[in-house]
Amino acid sequence: MEKKDFRIVFMGTPEFAVASLEVLVNEGYTIAGVITAPDKPAGRGKKLQSSAVKLYAESKGLPILQPEKLKAESFIEALTALKADLQVVVAFRMLPEVVWDMPPKGTINLHASLLPQYRGAAPINRAIMNGETVTGVSTFFLTHEIDTGSIINRVELPIGDNETAGELHDRMMLAGANLLATTIEQIMTDNYITIPQDNASAPLQTLKSAPKIFKEDCIIEWNHEGNSVFNQIRGLSPYPGAFTYIHSENTDPYQLKIFNSHFEPYEDSNYTYEPGSIVIEGRNRMKIASKDGWIIATEVQQSGRKRMSVADYLRGLHDFNGLIAKNQ
């Protein structure tokens, strides 16, 4: 079978998925349909906004479906009519069995971790927040339990010492797209081997999960070890962003997001500062005390303002009395 005769239905929503769809288009596969999220109101004007995948699909003239409910009879009928050989899922919703079991070649998913590690909605964030030095991308067949199907391919990627979630996201997006293209060609030609996830981890290996990021995950606890805080900051940068509350003697507390930083242990390990203590040096350097060292913030965003360098933030700061960072 030639690629142009192999019909694929692609399911995805955010920018991460666009690279994968673009590779499949460029490879010459027939994209029988693109399934993406319904348009949603966004911004101050609450104008309807299309997903990144929809915008790309429109630019290529691809058929688009935007179901509210994946079990709706009208959607199932429309999906069946597309006559897909294979369905491909990249950063989409959980599918009901009636959907993922439809095509003769099955439904595959691209996941941003080395499965079975970091199953869940936020594998990129969680890997960095946990201080991992290696991650990767995996392709697998969908089954009943989320992110548990048999693995087709995996590729390892190193995580840089100072790499943020946003930077890693962009590298994994491209690596994942290439891995997906390889996987689909193998499936089309029936030239692949799968590995059950139970057999893919080392004996006695502890499996870590990647649950969705909530507000409480973003609040910085300054009594934690500095490396943990540093990993939290870069693991949540640029979105949704780790944050703290800045207090001073003469102004009301306000939220401050920290997007970039580095960690400097205390020179004297026997001497510690009150966690959250802030020291300003030369009006262009701000350091905040953690349990065992200083977090040197380099890029921040005060609530109601734009993202900026710490030097710019400090230039606009008028009250330096009693500055301290707290978790509320």
C-alpha cells in the first residue's frame, strides 16, 4: 500500500500536535479527517478562538470535525464515514472505546514521556519538576486504561540542567512528530513489534505519574530545598508559571511569577536565612532564601504587568522595606 492510499484520522488540539499533523501531511498520507476541540471564547473580548490544530488543518484544506461529545451518535456516524485505516491521537481528550476501536489498524497515541513513566496530562512539567535528567517520547496503541497500551516505539531525550518546560516542549514536539511518522509507516506495512508496558520498566522501578497541574502546584514553598524550588520554577515555565506573594512594610501583597532563575547554595552551610527573605543587590539582582540557599530570580511578572527581567522589575519597585516572599 502507498502512503496516499493509507487513510488517517488525526485527533489533536494544541500547538504540540501541529508538528505531528504537518509531518503526516508532508509525508503524503491521506488525512481523511481532523478531530479537534470546539472553538472556545478567549481573551478580554471573549471572541471564539480556534485550536492550533484547526488553524493548521484549515490552511491545508483538511476536513475538520469538532464534536462536543465523543459518544454522540452524529459524531460516530461522521467518524465512521471517514473510513480511516488508522487513527492518530496527539494531545487530545480521552476517547471512548467506540471511537478508539473503530479503525482496522487501531488507534495510536504519541505521549511526551518514556512510558510507562509519567502517564498523565502533564509529563513534560512533572519530569522537570522532579529533577529528571532524561525523558523521551513514546508511541503506543490505545486501550481501556489511559496511557497503558502496548508500546510501539520510544526515543530518549536528555533534559538540560537549566532547561524550562517550554524549551523541552519544543524539542519533544519535533522528536515526537518524527517518531510518529516512523511508527505509522511501520503500522502501514505491518512491520512492528509491541511491548506491553508491564514489561517496559526495569524490575522494582518506581513509576511516577504526571497528573494535571493545578494552582497549588504553582505556589512556591520557600522552606523547601533550593534545587526543588528551582526545578519547580523551570518545570512550570512559561505556563502556568510558578509564583509567590511579595510582602513589604508599606504596600499590599501581590503575586509575582518567576519564569527563570538559578540556585546558589549558601556559602556557609551552617548559616541559614528565614525562608522567603529577599535581598536586593545593586538594584538589578534579587535573591530569595530557600531552605539551603538562594534562588536568584532573573525573569518575573508582577500581577497586572508584563513579563520582564528582574532589573526592569526592580527599577519599577519603590518600596524595598521588609521585602519577603510568602506562599499566600
